[in-house]
Amino acid sequence: MKFLIFITAPLLLSCGHKGAKEKAEISKPDTIKTIQVVKEEPLVYTTPDEVAVNEMLKSKFENKWHVLNDMEANWMKDAFDYFIVPKRKAIPNYPYITNGDYNADGKADMAAVVTDSSKNNFRIAILFGKDNIQLWEEDIMIDAALSTIPNSTIEGMDGEKIKKIKLKGDGINVEYFEKASFVLYWDKSSFKRIQTGD
């Protein structure tokens, strides 16, 4: 009997030892996998008329002004996702460039939100042609979105008074996300503004 225990004990110990060794080998990973994380830069969106407007601005102002773009604008993410992206699908130049007949001469004009090389100054450039460009300088434009209001009658605040205005040409609608909006309109020889939203 002692002989039997003497022979079986080493066998049992070696089986248990072998089992533990096999478990250790199974739990080891065969290979180490590495995942490469690539940070993509955001794509720069170019509005369809941006190049043409920039060429007109360059011929008039050299390199002082250019059309604002998504990288330079001060959009909050929520405002951009819900205010800009849906409208851009229907109007590819939105929010920086809009088209219309703003001075009622029967010819197509453009308006654009522009900035200078410092990206600290912003204007609305109203382009009647490459040699006839007016800059609207009275408001902060960094988060402004432009669209065109067809020739119609509009109502808004002019100072403390509510006023109705029959547009002579199309109007330039200047919207801000969760801020007051206004319309620039041609009044015989110059542009005026009327506040149309709070």
C-alpha cells in the first residue's frame, strides 16, 4: 500500500502541476494588439461663391478683406450644428454669402461677411460689381448669418418706433443665434437698417 501511495503521489502532483501550467499558457495573450489613433483635422468648407467674392475684394482692397469661413467664425458647436448646417444643405453659400438685387437696378448683387487678416475686424461687404463694393461697419459680424429677403414689405423697430418699410430691392437679412437680427435695405442712395428680431 505504501508502495502504491509512493507511486501515485508524484503522478498526482505532476498532473496538477501540468494543469496549472496549461492554464497559465492559455491565459497569456498570443499577440499584443495596438490601435493607432489618428486625429483628423476638421474639413474647411468653401462656399461656392467664396473664390469669386475674394477676387473682387482683392481687386478693390488688395489683401485687406476676405470672406469669413468656418475656421475663423465664432460659432458655438450647438449653434453651428442646428443653425448653420441644416440651412447650408439648401443654400450652399450660407451663412457667409448671399445673393440678390439689393439696390433695385435689375442686376445681381452679393453680400458677404468679411474679415481682415488679423481676424479681429468684421464687416458686411455689399458687392455691386468688382469696382463697386460698400462695407457695412456698424455692427459686430463675427457670428452673423446672411440671407436674402425678397423685395417685399417688412416690419421692425427703427429706434423706439415700429415701422413698415416697402423694400425697393431685396433686403439683406442679418441673423444672430439667440440674438437680435436686422435687415439692411437700400434707401435711394445708401443702406439703412431695421431691427426685425429680438
